[in-house]
Amino acid sequence: QVQLVESGGGLVQPGGSLRLSCAASGSIFNLYAMGWYRQAPGKQRELVARFSSDGSTSYADSVKGRFTISRDNAKKTVYLQMNSLKPQDTAVYYCNVVSSSIYWGQGTQVTVSS
């Protein structure tokens, strides 16, 4: 049994920063990918950033240069550092793991507003 728990969301002003965390519990085998997605009201869920099994990273064009994905294997935690936040970054952010099964966190709200 695998559970993903996100934290770190909140309300920030444009230009501000947030750091999201996703802590995993349980054993994950055959790990293919792990990363972050987001979904804004009325829009489809989209990939924000991810690690592939070879350690390479991918980012959505809209966040390149502003967001950084990282991980701490000992803590079984993946992070998303978000800098220079814009109002259009407002969304619910979800942690995702692709293994022999697909796992999702419960989501954490990020709101960027003055």
C-alpha cells in the first residue's frame, strides 16, 4: 500500500515563492516516474514537472526557469520549489507516482494573488 501526502501550499503574492513537499509511505517497486501535476478550475490536469526512471527531469514550458523538482531518497520525499509565482500558477497541485500502479496525492491548493 502506497500513500502520497502533499504539503506546503498556500496563498502568496505574485513574485513570491513556495516549496511543495510530497512524502511517500509504503514500498514502491518498478518506479517509472514521479512528479507534480496541477489542475486549475475549468482546465485539464497538466504535467508540471517530473523525474523519469533514469533521473532526467521534464518541465512544462510555462514553468521552465521558475520551478525546480528535487527529491530526497532517504526521506522518500519529492519537492517542487516554485519561484517567481504568477496568478496563472493558481491551481491544486498533485503529487504523482507511476510504478506498477499509478498513485496520486490528495492535492494541495496554491493561490497566487495580490
